[in-house]
Amino acid sequence: MMFKQKPLAAAVSMAVWSLATLPVLAQAQAQDQETPAAVPMQTVEVTGIRASLARSLAVKRDASANVEVITAEDVGKMPDKNLADSLQRLAGVAVRTDYDEAEKVSMRGTNPDMSLIIFNGHAVSSADWYVADQGSSSRSTSLSLMPSHVLQQAVVYKTSQANIVDGGLAGTINVSTRKPLSAKENLSGVISVGASYADLPGRYAPDMNGSVNWKNEAGTFGVLAALFAEKRYVRRDSVSRFAYGTNSGWDVINTSTMKGITDASLAGTGYTAADLNGVRLPGSMSSEFVESVRDRKGGMLSLQFKPNRDLDVTLTGFHSSMDADNHGRLTSSAIYSMLLGKNAPLGSTVATAANTSSNGKQVFAQIRNPVIVNETTVYGNQLKVLKAADIVFPDGTTPQYVGNSEGFYRDGAKAESSFLDLDAKYRVNDDLTIKTLLSSTRGVGTTELDQGLTLARYGTGISYALGSLHDAPFVQYQNAGGNQPGLNADGSGYTIVDRAASGVRTVDKEWSAQLDAEYRVDRGIFQSLESGVRFSDHKRTSARRGPAFRNGITLDPVTGRVTSNTPTPTTGWQAFPGDFGNGLDGPAGWDNTGFTYTPEAIKDYIAGNTKVTSDAFERRVSSEIDMQERQSAAYLMANLERDRWSGNVGVRFSRTEVKANIATPIPVGACQRVAPGQAPVTCAAYPGAITDAGDATPFYDGTSFNPLAGVLYYKTPTKRTFDNWLPSLNVRYDMGNDMLARFGVSRTIGRQNYNLLGSGFGTPGCDANGCRVTGPNPDLEPQTADNVDLSWSWYFAPRSIVALSVFHSSIDGYPKTGAVGSTTIDLQDPRDQTVKSFFINTASQQGAKINGIELQYEQPFGQTNFGFTSNISRAKTKVDDGRPMVGASEWTGNLGLYYEDRKLSARLVANYRGEYVNSTTAPAPTANSQGLTVINGVAMPTAPTYADAVTTLALSANYYFTDNLELAFSATNLTNAKRAQYRYSEEEQQKLDVSGRQYYLNLRYKF
């Protein structure tokens, strides 16, 4: 039986237990406590964990708004490899972790695209390495390209103020990079040489970085240069319900269409066929095996010129790229196809799909030895789940379609991010200071070729038994042959049925200019006035391309078997490693075997079966995103102070102008496509038709080109302008006795994801209720949130704090995907080939609310070298439609223990994130969030996919041989945490994976 820590237990362990020691420890340290005036922030010397905590708390204490702070020394003493790893240690901050490293940051129970991350005060275009994320067009910032050692300080603004860049609905994180004149010595630097080791793939890789800082004797000019080359190997073992066609995921038993489920087939089980109607059933028992590399290289250069106390100019450039070629494999079953008597080798179960055939008759799989349990769904409905069964065809049946095997190699997977900024500050006189910030940034996510082969598997059955949510299920195939390519004499085994190849390139870039001024008035409560203007021009494009195959794979429409001369490669394959799934705790005898073709074999096969056409013909217009967004803003803010009161009040005006060129389908036959290499021609009916793009239309060797095949597209330009007024107020009150209270109210905005505004249209469909097609909604306004925040903090001893915050956000404009709109488009009805008006299923908007509380407590243990940090957060979300908010975790928390003396420093950090609805960070308009499922006559919301709660543990330790030479060791994911996903309840396991541990050992020399 697995123990699962509940949020209440996490709260007790991270806060209540610690608070019990507070009075005693506070009394023990009272003699060392000094007033804030006696220890000004600028005199804190950052030389270790304890000093860095003091620095971070000093910034937090002095801020008018409710903020969290992390410093460079914090990062150096924590087992963090990128900025997301570091930020997740703060109260109210959670991360999305893929494989072994945190990538995207969310705040206060929201999705990552609701938080804004800026560098040196400006936006940064990041990029994704994984092909699905590259095409998602989210606004969230991937921090996988940002090594933690470029950080000087990160400030997390939980309450907004008028002089902060708008766009962070839930909050804003401003990351400041290092400046050369901040160094104490004229010449200094660090060289770090080491290696990483990933225990699951069992591979070592180099891990190096270094920096040098120089400034002149006068301290008026300085240069900082940093380089990094950090590589590691990644592997992920998974079991899931992912499969082809309708076999993917979960559904319900319907004995009227699953005709093999009869009273006779269930004899002796205690069930009748009627008992199984409406029982939830997994569509597949699948295993997934992914291997990848993360090869991150880049650097930063900063020049600072400060000739006097009035002028300070800094130029900073940063570039990072990460090569991330990855190889994914899947072995899946086809339970639904079997039960429905369908033999289509890619999982189609529509009426026209090929039927099973044995001895000239259609056959339906039976359910034998069923084990049925009760479940209560996340919506409170009572359902039943088929936890175990034998899904088998009747005795004597010849091998039928029972599943698939695929292997895809993503060659040339890469992410790049860079920025260049010029930051100048000029003090005109004692009362007036002017600042300007110019920036340019660019991010590129590329997969040169996502290529692979799919094989169908033939056998007579599959047995499965689902265990707990955190254990792999029992799986065994029956009469399906071994896990290797090729058909056996009896028709069992594997044969190739599909192949695919395409690449994607997403480019995100922006330039911005900002001018700010602060004028000291010093009249009454008004200390100074700040005002400023900002303009940015942002562009996002995403395009997919793919080569043409020389020959097609022909399937018999009756049997579903391959009839074309398409041999299945029987060389160049390899089996899954023998230790696959060891960390998933599968039961004895479960089938953890599988096979795939090697990357070299896949590339050779695709290269030999595709041909060069033309750049234009390889274009896939249907998936393109082509957008421009211009933001302009102006603000006025007054800084306030009197006696124990301080704060700010202001208003910001923001204008967002969005232009999109939306790929729009043309009715079939209205225009003609030109053959590869020919010049495009103008279509009279649609003058903007893109007639030279292939859009994956087949063009096989030895066949005549068909100009009417496939769908053509034209681009529909749209332009929308949105204006928002964003008032804010922050008040800080010194209560005395080292206690502070803060109150903040603000309105913030979060702009909608690019794909909701400008993605192309989906596949059209018609039924008795009319015709519909999915598509974007350029009229979606930015989300707005009215926020209230109240906090109290007590700095009861040096490097110590107890803080409590409560907050509320009322959101207007939360996206509601899958809604039926009133807008129509003329398309061809696929049933009768006539042109009709199709309603566009798109995204609409609705309201949502977030209420939360955060508790933070940290302090040293008396006069010892030990100490701890802890925080816990709870955010309750509610969406108007009653569905869960995507990406929202109700509970998050951290507990850290540290030790430090002259020779040794060590830190052990546990991070907890509660369950949340899992999704890409940018759900597409085609993702119908309003779907309903009818089970036994009861309509209920379609099951979401939840990521279960997870706790991770990380360690860092530094040993100092001298003041200049240290040995640094760190380890992440020490417990090899299993990450689980489920659907209606934990009885419906959707996915389970492990990524192994990562270890790092570096020798650092400082000069």
C-alpha cells in the first residue's frame, strides 16, 4: 500500500511543526537582533547561505508591494540548473516539470501563461525544444534555456504597481542579470568544470561554465563575460492509455455495439451483459519510452559605464541555445477496436472502417474475468470502472488488429533565446531622474524533421489489471508473437501501416522602447512622482513543412490489411532496454518489452521513401500562425510615505493592437493547386488562395498530379485593438516590533494565447444538427483580474521571518474553448460535396475566481550553523462553467534545511505541488472544454486529465578547500518521484512515468 501525503500533512510538516519552536528560538536570538537601520541592506555581504537569506529578506522587507526575492547566492547554494528550478522554492510559485528539469513557472494557482517573466525590465522571447510545445503558441516563458548562474536577483511581484510592465495576470517576475560594476574586486571571476550523470540512461556528460568580471581602477567602466556549456542525457519510462484513434484514453462499455459482450461470454463471473453497460473502460494499455539529450550552450556579455554619480549606462547581451534531439517509442493496444469488431490498423472505429474478419465473418472481442470497482468522479458522479479483464476474441479466431508500435525521431530539435538591452539612468538634478530601456529579443524553436514509422500488431487478445495510481499495470498479449517487426506464418506480429515526416519552426521576436522619469516632490505624503511610456512590437510565426512520400501505403478497405508492396523493415531495430519500467513498480510477469527502429534506421527509411519537390510544396498552410502584436502603455504613479506609512498609488493605460493572418480553407474544387516547381496562379474565386503549397497532399511517383486533390487555403487578415486602464494601490505599514502589514489592490491583464487569436481552422463536419468547424476567435479580449492582497510579516530575528498573505482575484475573460460561435464560414459538406455555411466552434470568454492563503516561515536554529526555510500556499479556483481551471494547483509547498560553516555548506530542499488539470500551456480552440459525456442516461462534463500531486527532493553540498577553491555536488529528483495522471478519479490511471535522478559534480575556482 502506497502512502500518499495529503496537503494537510504537508502543511503540518512545513509550517505548524516549525512554528512550535519559534518563541524559544526567537528568545535565544534576541540578544543578536539588530534594528533595520543598524543593518542597512547595502552592507550585507553575500558570502554564504545565511547572508544571502538576509539579503533576500531585506529586499522583501523594504518593498512597498508584496514580493518574494531570490538572489544569486541563493541559487549558487541550491541544487538548481535553471531559473525555474530556483523560482519554485518561493511561496506561491509552482512549476511545470517535463522530464527532469523545471521549465515553466506559474503563480498563485494559475496556468504558466498567466504569469509574466521579464529580464532587466523587458520581455524575453523564449523557445521550446519539444515539437508539440513549439506549435502550441503559448505566452508562457520556457526557462529551460536560462541557466541559474546568470541571475543576480529575481523579484516576484505578487501585487502589481503602475510602473511594472503589464501582461502578468497572476503576477510578474523580474529577473535582473549581473552587472560588472557591482563586483567588489577590479578583476574577478569563476571557472567551474565538472560533469553530470543521469542514472536512468546511465550516461555522463560535461558540465562547464565560467565568467570573468573586470572594472577599471576608478570604478567607472566594467565588463562582464560569461560562458556556459552544460549537457546531460535524459530518459523517461512511461505507461499510459495513449494509443491510435478511439483507443486512446477512456470511454464506456456499450453492449449494443460491442457485440462480443454477452451473457454467455460472462458466464460464471456473476455479471450479465447489462451489468457492464456504462462501465468505464481503458482503450489501451501502452508503454512509452523516450530518450533525449539536453546540450545547452551560450553566454552573456555586459558592459557598464558610470562616469559619475549622475549617469549609469549598461549594455547587456545574452544568447542560449539547446540541442535536444529526442527519440520517442510507443507500444499500444487497441481494446476499443477489438470490442467493436474493427480492424482499421490506425484505430479508426467509424462505420466505414474495416471490420475484423476470421473465417469470412466479423468477430468481436469478449470481456472475460472482469473486475469492476466503484468510483466517485471529480464532479461527484458515481461510476464503475473495469479495473481488470481479459479482452479476447472467441476461441479459434485468426489474428486480428490488437495494437500498434511506433518510433519517431525528432532530428534537429533545438531551442534558442537571445536578448540585447540598453539600460540608461541619468540624474538631471537632485529632484529629477530619467531612465530609458531599449531592448530586442528573439526566440526560435525548431524541429528539422519529426519522422517515424507506425506498425500494426495482430493477435487474439490482451489481458490487463490496473493496480494503484502509482504502479504500472499488468499487461500480457495473447498470440501476438514477439516484440519485433514482421509477420509470422499465422498472421500474428507486426506490419508497417503508416509513416510520417514533417518539421516545425516557431519564431517569436520583439523590440521595445521605454522612457521613465521620477521627480521628487517631498510634499506631505507625496515623496515622488513616477511616469513613463512604453512601446513594443511583437511578432509570432509558426510554420510546419514536410516532404512528399514516393509511394503510399494501400490498405484493403474490407480487411484493413496492407495490400501495397510496402515491406516492413526487419533490420535496424532494437528492443527496449531490459530495465525499462523498473521504476514504475509493475507487477510480476507484466509485459515491459517493446521495440523500435534506431534513429539511423528511421532516418535512412524516411530519406529513401521521400523525394524533393519544392520549398513551396512542402509548406503546410493549415497549421501556420502569423501574428503581430503592438503594445503601448503610459503610467503615472505617486510614491507615498509618512511616519510609519509608505506605498504607491498609480494608474497605467495599456493598448494592445493584434493583427493576425488566419489560414482559412477554401471549398474543394473552387481553386486548383499547381504542381511542385510551378509558379503560383491566381484563383478567380479566391484571389488570395495559396496555390503552390502542398499541405500534405499526396504526390506519388508514377502518378499524374491532381490539381483538385486536398484542401487549399488563403489568409484572412484581422485587426483588433483593446484598451485597458489598470489602477493600483500598495500600502505598507510599520507596526513596530519588526512587524509589517501590507495591503494591495490592482487590476492586471493577461493577453490571450496566440493560437486562440490566430490559429487555422480544423476539420469540418456535418450532422443532423448542422455543420461546424473549429477555428480561432480574433475578438477575444485580454483577460483582466481585479486583485486584493493583504499580508503580515514579522522579522523576529536576523535572517528570520514569519509571513502570512491572503489574496483574491476576480478574473474576467477566462477562455472557454469549444464554444459554438455565431460566425460562419463557407465550406464543403463532406457528405454531399456541396458548399454550405459552417458555424465556427471557437473560444469564448467567462469569469473565474481565485482565493488563496500563503504562509512562510524561515530562521536559523539558534546559534548553530543549521537553519530552515518553509512555505505553503493554498489557492482555490472557481470557473463560471464549473470546470476546473487548467494548470491550477490548490496546494504548493517547500521545506528546506541548510547547514553552513567555513568549510562546508549544504542544503536539502523538498518541493510539493498538488494535483492540477494537465494540459499544454496553450490549449487549442479545438480542445472542447465544454464537452459532455452521457453515461447511463446521465450527462456529465467530459473527464479532464489530472496530474497527481508530487513531491521532489533535491540536495546541494559545497566543500571549500580554500577561499577560492570549492567542490560542488548537487542532485535532483533524489527519490525518483513517479508522476501520475488520471481522468475521472484515481481509479482511472491515464499515465505514469519516471525520469530518474540527475547528479552534478563541479570543481569551482574563484579569483
